Amino acid sequence: MAKNGKASKQEMNWSANPRWAGVTRPYKAEDIERLRGSLRIEYTLARNGAERLWELLHGQSYLPALGAMTGNQAIQQVKAGLQAIYVSGWQVAADANDAGQMYPDQSLYPADSVPNVVRRINQALTRADQIHHAEGKNGIYWFAPLIADAEAGFGGNLNAFELMKGMIEAGAACVHFEDQLSSAKKCGHLGGKVLVSTAEAIQKLVAARLAADVMGVPTLIMARTDANSAHLLTSDIDPRDHEFLTGNRTAEGFFCIRGGLESAIARSVSYAPYADLLWWETSEPNLEEARQFAEAVLAEHPGKMLAYNCSPSFNWKKKLDDTSIARFQTELAAMGYKFQFITLAGFHSLNLSMFELARAYRLKGMAAYSKLQEREFAAERDFGYEAVKHQQFVGTGYFDMVTQVIAGGNSSTTALAGSTEAEQFRVEDGVVPAEASPDEPSTPSPRAA
């Protein structure tokens, strides 16, 4: 195919736009034009999310995020002041997948499950934006970028290509792929992990970039390596993997390798030209190891952004003292770890909060729930928490507005007026002053867009 004007313009953008500095594409712009189709479809949420995420990553020392399992969790995160949301495959496996099962993190759930959770979260954030906008409250930018987990791609390169497309359609801003064998994929903190060759992992990243280019969205790609704690490899075909081979084979035919920091560095250096961020899964919160990794990778690829999982799999107080935990993230940021996240925050907060309520309810009955409600009132008064008025929170007032517009302002069937919530949950009712815990940090004010 002869190079047309669109292809020439695209390649000029790749070479001149700082967004693509340090990014390698082993294909041409005319390849994208040939694969794109004749009708250009816009993916507004994915585009806006990617552009905003890029700005956030470059506009502050680091971007913190928590893993959300539901749309309501995402709304609370944004309301509390967080600016990005992580969508964990582990959490989707545990309690949010399309099979309706509770699974371990071993790619057992349907491949479209994470895109569907991304879609649910974006739809919840969209509703929150609609409610606030209709009420004249425009102080919060609700469309926080979503960083989503594509695991090992759920198959080969074509599977990764299609999964990336599904993530973009759902509105993901960034997608990460890891270098494990998809059919034997494990959580990074489990044993028995099998790596694919460096060459195959790179092809998955290329497939993801190609999908984003075909869809015309600057989606960020994060390359994750599990080489630090993996000891098996599918193939010895790639010379870059040879220095880590032990010479042994397993009963399944896998090659035994030396895992560790050097292996993680080598793989991340190889992945860097094909990714926007690099994440190496660690076995403990070790700042010295983090520094060694960052210095080695950034020496080869200056300016490449790094990511760090502040994992709930670590026993933080066993590994670090309070002072070290408090400064952990700022020290990581100084090393170049621009995105720092707690993967399973949604899972742990949901389980602990419900367990505590259920236990207290068993022992004290309604007194326990009333105490929870008083905490909600205090959070509403002090920090702007909104879910205590659950009818308004989910959009009853918004759909009353819709009803009135349809009826020309003469509807008698609106729902919020005359409700128990309208009668009993005025701002001044039930708000019991409560002293904040001395070790509880103040919640930052949400930033406007």
C-alpha cells in the first residue's frame, strides 16, 4: 500500500510529539490505516482518560491509586480526593467476574470480565457526574483515569490485541500486560509462575500498542515482569534469556531459570521501548531493591516512568517500622516510581468493614448499625461524604428531574419528595460531632479538573 497523507501525518506525530518519545513501533502508519476500517469511531472516555493520566503522571511527584471492585468504591475514591483508579484482575477473579465465581488469581474467569468492570466503574462515575452537574455542583472531576489489568493477555498475540480493544471500548486509560504464560498464569505473589520468552512478551506489548493505534487512542501501556520470583521459562529461543538458564528442565518441559532482581532488570530494559510504564512485581517492600532496579533501568532508558505495587501481600509492619512506612512512597517517587498503587484495597476494605459490622450487629443489634450511621453523618459533615443519603446518591433526584422535563414540570410521581430520606436526613439532622482519630490523616480536598 502506498503511503498516503494520513500515514505521513501519523508518522510525523510519532517522531515530533513528546508523548511518543522513547516509544518504538515495529510497524508503519499505513499498517494502521489498512487495519482501521473506513469509519472512525470515537472512544471519548478512553481518550480523555489517557490524556489526563499522562498529565497527572507528569504533573506531580507520583500518582497514588487504590484498587476498586465496584462503581461505588470508585465514586468514594474520587470523592475522597484520589485522581486515578486501579482495576485489579485479582479482585475481578475474587468477586467481580462474569462467571459469577470466586476464583484465585489464575486467569480462570472469562476474558472480558475486567473490561466489563472498567465499563461498570465508568458508568458509575458518569452517573455521579450527571447528578452533581444537574445540581450545579461542578467542583469534582469525576472521570478519574482507570488503570486496568490485562494479566498475561488470556492467550496469544491476537488475544492480547482483542483484549486491548475491549479495554479501550470500556474506557480504560492504561492497560498492563505481564510476561507470564497465560495458560499457567499466577498472582505475582504465588509460586509456580512460568515466564514466556522476552521476545514473546514484547510481541504482546506490540499487539496492545497496535490495537490502541488502530482505535486511534493514546492509551498508556504498562509492562509488568514477574521475573523477580519466577523460576520457569517456556522456551530458550531468545538469547536475552540465556544468562538466566540453569540447564535443568521440568517434567512439563519448562526450562528452569534464576529469578531475581537482575532478571527483572534485564526484562524491563528489553520491554521499555514498547511501554509507557514499567512495573516489576516485588516480593517485599524493599527500598534498596527498588533503588537498584530504578537506577539500572533508567540508566538505559532515561525518563521512562516506573510503577510500584504497594501490595497487601506484604506484611508491612513486619517488614518496616512506622517511620519507614510513612516515607515509603515519597522515597519511591524520588527514584522515578510515578504510579504507586494498592492492588487489593477494595477487596480488603470491603471484607473488613462488613465483617466488623456483622460482628457488632450480632452482639449489639441495631445499636451497632446506628453507630455506623453516626459515623456516616460525621463524615458527611466533616468531609463531604454523600452516600448516607442513599436515595439521592444513586440518582433518584436526577431521575426526578428527567421525569419533570418529560412531563413539562407537572409530574405528581416524582420519588424523592415525600420520601423518608427527605424527611429524616436533612443535613442538620442526626449529625453527631465526632473527634477524628489522632492518627487518622485528613482527607485531601478533591481537585477540580
